Amino acid sequence: MHNIAHRRLFRSIFSSRFQSFSTNLGKLPLSPPSIVAPSLLACDLSQMATEAQRMVSNGADQLHIDIMDGHFVPNLTWGPPVLKHLRSHVDIFLDVHVMVTNPEDYVLPLADAGADSFTFHIEATTDPGALIQQIRQAPRDMQVGIAINPTTDVETVLPYAEECDILLVMTVEPGFGGQSFMHDMMPKVTLLRELYPDKHIQVDGGVGLDTIDAAAKAGANMVVGGSSIFGAKNEVAAIDGMRLRLDTLRPATPMGEYSS
């Protein structure tokens, strides 16, 4: 019954948005900008501040920060105190991806630490709507993101997507870097772009110059790059190249179709 309700909701949202698209083509919001965010999970962690500063100099649009608790995902990274120290070393948007069991407990600490966005996993909370409001009411203005794991049906985020700024589709199993890009996640991206042409659609996991074309064609405008940037011979070229692909390969209209 739960899946049936989601599918009915999808049909309702899609129908109303398609009708609006058909009758108000010239009134659609501009497509969101292309954003390439190096993931600090792939940097030399003993030199995190220096590595972050280098990425800023290399032209990164944002820096991606993975908060992992060793419970929701098997890996353990860092928490708000590390982010707070990093914030004092860089003047750039800090995109914070929260992979923890109780994301509600992290809203105020991360706001205090200087996070510019707070993206939580729908699998990690029993009340996504309340968590979204909690983030909105935080003392620091943070963008709200909602993420789904590869095994999660994209339709589970539809009841909350309108309230979010960022819709993140994981293209690897969350927790570790260096995994292969899952091309079969691209229909999720296509669907979200069709339904939400004005929102940030983010792809995280296995993204590099050899895989970004699929993400761009599906409609993603935000990508996270780990080893594909930090391990590149020319980091500037890697960042610029990914951004160029996003700029040139994204669908010209919200109804673009994914092809691998």
C-alpha cells in the first residue's frame, strides 16, 4: 500500500508539472548552475586545510564534507569540531553530507560549525518533514538536501522534494570513496530533473571525466568528485572539464531524456 500511495503521488505531481510546463514554457525558472564539489574524503587528511585551500584556488565551486558516524554507514570520518576549524581556513560554500543514524542531533552543531548545506538521508530518519523544518529553523541559513541510497526507490523523496533545495542521488553505496559509478541510477536523476527543473540535482559517487557525461545528460547540475579530482594529474583541468560537461550536456529543457 505504501508503494501504491507513492506512485499515485508521483502521477499527481508529474501531471500537474507537465501541464504547467506545456502552458507556461516561457515562465520556467532558469536551470540551476553547474557545480563541481571536490570531496575532502579523498584528500590528504593530515593536511585538510591546505588541501581545501588548494581546491578553492583550483576553481572548485564548493567543498563536499562527508559526516559519517560508523553506524549508518560503516566508515567513520569527522564531526562538527573539524568542520568548524576548516571553516576558519576557507571562504567557500561547504556542502555537508550527513550520513548518520540520528541526523536531528547534528543540525545545531553543524549550523554552529559553519555548514552551508545540510543533506540528510531519508533512510536515516522517521520524520523527514520535521527534520527539514528543523534545518530551516537553525540559527544559520543552510540549504536543505535529501539523499537516497542506491537501493531506495526515488519515489520515497517525492513528498518532501518541494521543501528541499538539493536532491542527492547516490551512485555508489555510501560510506567509502573509490567505488564504481552506478549507471543504473541515472533514471532517478532524469525523473527528479523532469519534476523539479529549478532544484539542485546532485550525484555523488564514482563521478569523473569518464562518467560525468551520463550524469549531465540525465540532468544533474551538481557533482561530487573525490579521487577523480584529488588523484588527477591536473586538478584544475579535472574541475573545469567536469563543469564544462555539465554546462554543455545537460538537457536544454526540463523534459530531457537520459541515455547512457
